[in-house]
Amino acid sequence: MEASPDRVARIQAEWRRERPELDTSPQGVIGRLHRVAALLTEELVAVYGKYGLNEGDFDVLATLRRSGAPYARAAGDLANHTMITTGGLTKRVDRLVAKGLVERRAGSADARQRIIALTPAGLEVIDAAFAAHMDNEHRLIAEIGRADAARLELLLERWLRVLGDE
């Protein structure tokens, strides 16, 4: 039995009907990547929520954790290593400070410099959340199999380079 067309295929069919002179084939890839990204985000955010975190909170805590002991970065450096703008970072750090997961410190060389550091509670939360996150990502990748996941990773890496990603 053949699978019914997905949302992207239905959209492409409608465009082929309405604008048959246009090649809508890129929608097959880009539309599906967009859908996959949205669905994956839902799956990932559900795990972060179990630890009282949203996507941005997780990003900040994970960035601090993977920096190594003492799990701290200058505010500007932290912004450069996350997916968050410097303006958005201030609000996010304020919220994480209020939760007791990070703290602000003065820089040792320059008291005006702000250092953002994990607290012991923050370290405990991100270690547990990251372990659950990895379990979740393994589960999601298992759905397509190792061989397909490896091929997809190479294709996406190549495409990101072509698009000018660092």
C-alpha cells in the first residue's frame, strides 16, 4: 500500500495545478526540512521543559557547561557561543539568575566585565537535562537508522558550508 502524500507534496501539487510553468521541486527538500525542524524543535523542547528550561535557557546552560571548569564565560563570549543575540542574552541570564542556575561575577582583569557562571544547582540541572537530551536525540535518529543519519549529516554539513555557515 502506497503512503498518502504528505503536506509538502500536497502543497507542491496545488502549485503545479496553479502555476504549471514553475518548477516547485525545491519545495520538496526545503519544505520538508522546515517541517522536520519544527517537529524536532517540539520534541527537543518537551525534554527541556521537564527540567524547567526553554530552548534558550538550555542553550546558555549547555554553552557554559561545555566550556569546562569553572563553567564560566564572559558575557560577550557567551553570546558568541550560543544562538542568542546579546540583547536576548541579558534577559535570559536574568531569568537563569532568578532561578539560581547561573550567577554574574565581575571579571578578574576588568571589574566592568561581566562573567556568567553556572552555580552548583545549574551544573546539576544541565548535566541531567543534557543526558536526557542526548537520549532523546538518539531516539529521534534511530527512527531513520544510522546509515541514513550519517548520509544526512554529510549532506547537511555540505549544504551549510555552501550557504556560508561557519
